[in-house]
Amino acid sequence: MAEERLTLRSARFLAADLLSRALRPGDVAVDATMGNGHDTLALARLVGEAGHVYAFDVQRAALDATRARLEEANLLSRATLILAGHETMGERVPAQPQAVCFNLGWLPGAPHGVTTRCETTLAAVRAACELLAPGGLLTVCVYPGHEEGRRELEALEAFARALPPQRFNALWHRFINAAPGAPQLLAAQKSAS
Ligand SMILES: C[S@@+](CC[C@H](N)C(=O)[O-])C[C@H]1O[C@@H](n2cnc3c(N)ncnc32)[C@H](O)[C@@H]1O
């Protein structure tokens, strides 16, 4: 069968693609924004039986939805679901992850009151950069279609620009002709040594 032709994909698809290449069975991964658990489940599949995922959210509803999703896939044992802010990951994740992913914004289907916030997002991304294993990957999907998302985007872009190139390769993905609120992606890889 002919191989599928290239399609340029949006931030979420690109993040998923990068994560699927970065992770191997037996790895540790962090889902910094658990939400309804789609990303936690994808990470749990990628790290396999010998790996582990640490997932964070500040809302009980997110933990419940993620637990149900993992249970249904029979993969709950591969994840630790943590009801706490992602900015605490430095104290709560006991191993160096090969990947940390963020999908910013609010819990789909829930009131928009509890969204990620610029200050805690930045603190968490800093913690993730420290925690990552050599060669590890950080992905952050940012949604600048709302006020807090625009603040996050500005702060993250400044942060990424200032990452020392000897320690990280950082890239920013956006469709240059998309609507201003379209999702964007920060991806950064820690140097291998
Ligand atoms: C867009 S949703 C994540 C979607 C999710 N990855 C999925 O696959 O369904 C963003 C989530 O971040 C959570 N959140 C907000 N502030 C947070 C914080 N300080 N630490 C961890 N999670 C936070 C929200 O409660 C919300 O569930």
C-alpha cells in the first residue's frame, strides 16, 4: 500500500508525534495537565509495562476521568495520578522523566474558571526542564485564544528564547497564517550530556 502523503499538523498532533518518537518502553513520563486523561493514556501506552507515568491536575474531576479512562484500557497500574499543581513536580516525581508534556488551558467540558495560569505554568516548565533526563523532551501546547493563554504564550516564548543552547534545543511551532488564537507548540530537548 502507498505510504500516506505528508500533512502539516497542528500543535497537538505534532506534540503527540514527537512524544511517540521520544519515549521507549521502560521510560518515565510526566503528564503535567491530566485533564480527561487522553494524554496520560497515550503516554501509558508508550512507556509500556515496565515504564511509568506521573500525571498532575488540580481538579478531582480530572483525576476521576483519567482513572476511569486508564481502568477501561487496563493500564491504571502504569500511572500515578497526583491531585496537585504541576509546579510541585520537582518534589513529587521520584525519577528523571524522558518526556514531560503540558496541554494548557481548562478541563474540556468543565467551567473555564480553572485554567492553567501563567505564573504556575512557568514555574512548572522550569521544574520540568530541571527534572528531565539527558536527551529528554518537553512539549507545551499553548492556546492563546483567551487572555490567560496569551500571557502564557508570551512568558513561555521569552523563557524558551533564553534557554541556553548548550543545554536545550528549543523550537516553536505555529501556522503563520492561522487565526491569532490557534494553538502553538513549544518543544525543547535537553542535551544528551
Ligand atoms: C486542556 S486540559 C488538559 C487536557 C488533557 N491533557 C487531556 O488529555 O484531556 C488542562 C488541565 O490543566 C489543569 N490545570 C490547571 N492548573 C493546573 C496546575 N497548576 N497543575 C496541574 N494541572 C492544572 C486543568 O484543571 C485542566 O484539567
